[in-house]
Amino acid sequence: MLEIRDLHVAYGGIQAVKGISIDVPTGRIVTLIGANGAGKTSTLRAISGLCKNRKGSISWNGKDLTGSDPVAIVKAGIVMSPEGRRIFPHLTVLENLQLGAYSRSDKDGIASDMAWVFDLFPRLSERRAQKGGTLSGGEQQMLAVGRALMSKPALVMLDEPSLGLAPLLVREVFDIIREINDKGMTVLLVEQNAHAALKIAHKAYVLETGRVTLSGTGEELIADERVRAAYLGG
């Protein structure tokens, strides 16, 4: 389980996260929803070691990860697929995926996971020799998620995986998130498409201006009138 307690994150004088506490149980999908600037991405960046928390603790399966660097976080089994994809545009699809496994030395396992990623994303298999920068937006998003999976994480954090995608691709992305979770991977999801995220979430948190204001199961938050009014258009 990932346990966050009293997390504070600031950039200069701007406090992005103001004392949040969340749990991500092993084998579950947990989603964070909220408006832009609510602190969702900053929370993921703090967990990843990409920004330092000013206060609070981060523990993973009982091990304190507070202040650890990003390489140590990945080696502990936590990886993030960032908002905006951030693939390597001048490298091929295959090379991007191979870089996702940079911390691994198990050649047979890497080959098996590569086959699994190509099975999840057949279009990446078809374009394995194509430069990442020439892919469509949807294909680049698939590549970003596939690259994250190549590290063989126990917990994968997905930051806005459906952003900018056509509705058909959005459904495909959420089907794949379910499939990843069905294989035993824990998922921490940040997503603007609140309805789709809550539908697949075992647990969910609403963040507003850096604080957790509501939490519950995905079903409970879908039914909550405050969530419906603010995020579900109802």
C-alpha cells in the first residue's frame, strides 16, 4: 500500500499541496479528481521524487520513501506516465519502450513484457520502427503508458491519460487501465474525465486548492450531488 500523510508541496511561495493524506491499497485503482491547479499533478510528482515535499511522509509497503530520488522510486516499483506524454520524438517506438526498461536486467522478462505491451497496444506493434514524433496523439499516449509499463511497476501512476483524445480512444484507454489492474497492478490515476475515472475507481479523492475535500468509492462520489454539480455536469 502507498500511504501519504500530511503532504505539503510548494513551488517557491506557491503552496500547491496543503496537507493531504491518501491511501492507495495494493491491487486497486485510486483516482484523484479536481479542477486545474487542485494539486493532483504535484501530488504525483512528489510521490515520484520529481519535486520535494516540504512536510509530510510517503511510504510504500511500509518503506519510507520521503525524500528519495526518482531512480530509487522507480526501483521500488513506482512509475509515472506523465501528463503531455513526453515521449522521445526522435527515437523509434521500440527504442522508447526499451528505455522504459532501463533499470531492468532480466532479458527474458523484458521480452515478455514487450510482447504484453504490443498485445495491449497493437498499433504500437505495427509502428515499432516508426519515430515517436510521427505518431498521432493517441498513439503517443499509448506509447507513454507502454513505456511506463516496461519498468514492470507494482504501482503505475497515470497523469491525464485521456487528455486530448477522441471519445473512441478515451474508451480504449480506460479499458486498458482496467486490464492493467486486472493483471494485479495498482493504479493511481489523475484524470479530468471525472465520470470515466470514477466509474473504474475502487477509491477516489476530490482535491480542491491543494486539499482533499471528499473521498469514498468511485460509486459513492458519482452519486454525490456536490461531485455531480462540480465535475459531472449534473
